[in-house]
Amino acid sequence: MKKVRNLLVAAVAIVSLTTSAFADNFGVGVTGSLAQIGGNGKLTEGTTGTETEAENTGSANATAVVGSLFIEYTADALMGMTIGFDYIPGEADVNDKKLTRTDTTQGLLPDTTNDGNYTAQATLSDHMTVYVELPIHAGMYGKVGYTELDVDVTTTAVSGSTYNDKTADGIVYGFGYKNDFGTNGYYKVEGTVTDFDTVKTVSTTGDSVSADLDVTRATFALGYKF
């Protein structure tokens, strides 16, 4: 999560410079999103020899309801631009079903020790985003950001192989609308797409799992500014 921390430090530095001359506002709040998680995955056996090398590819799709916490700063000095940080607690599976392959040993003297079904599933957690909202017109804004999350690959393998957790990073972009209510309240409605880089992790036995992930979110946010 080093990149997110570095970007957050840079955002705080910008805020510190602007607050010395302008009385703008901070905001804190919560969001609720309907997220569509999708992508392409590949499970590959890394060993050769008497065993049949196997490769399984497929598409992964899952729908999840997620919530997040955010803190942001809106600066008149930056033409009303908003700089923020968003954190999604909890976990979400990449797919509603597990990616599976079957290994079969061949040869005159086959060693069937590792024969059987291998399944893999990826779980996403610790989703952090640093973002910028750029005003367009009458409450409309464009949004762009950088995001990171942890990918935990869990497997059921006859060979007992395990995978290391990986960090995936990506770019967030989308559009939204915000407006005030009451004295200090405000709300936002937005749609975003997150395009993650390809994630690959290798097991202790040389097998590998790779995935190209995308997340589409429809979000409603409630905030309080001060």
C-alpha cells in the first residue's frame, strides 16, 4: 500500500498549503455501492515430467454490496476541486464459483500422488483509493483516482500448495453528482469503473494463478462538511 500512502501524503501537503489562505471545507461520510466484480482468470500447473501439464482459463463474475468510509477536502483555491481518501472494509469474492482444474498423471509408472481436483478462489480486501473530483457544471463532477487492494488466493490442492497474497493496483474513473441538504449535510451519486493491472501469484509448488480484474460501482454517499 506504499503508493496509496505516498499519494495521501501528497494530498495532505496540498491541503496544508491551501488552507493557510482559504477557508474551504472538509467532509467525512459513508457510502453504499452495488459493485460488479469481473475479469479473466488463469490457473496453470508449473511442473512438467510424467504429469500432464494443465491450464484452466475462465471468466469470473460476482455482484456484491459494499460500504466505505471517506474523508475529503474541497478547495476554492483549486477551482472547487475535491481531494479525498476512501476505504472499503471487509472482503468480497471475485467469483460466485471456484476456478477448478483436474490433474492426471500419465506414463508407464505414473505417480498419482498429486492427481485430483485443484480449485482456486480470489478474495479482495483492504480496498483503498485516493481520488480527485473535478467540477463540471451544476453539481456534476468527473472523478479519477488511484486504488490498491489485497488479493488473497485460496486453494484446495492435493499437493498442498499455497499462494502468497498479492497487491493489485488500478485506475478509477467515472462521473457523479453532488448536492447539499440541511446545514452541513451533502450527498453524492456516482458511477465508477476501476481497471486493475493483471495480478499473478505463484504457489510453493510452482503453480500459478493470474487474473485481470475490473470493478464497476454504482454508489450513493452521505457526507457531513465542516
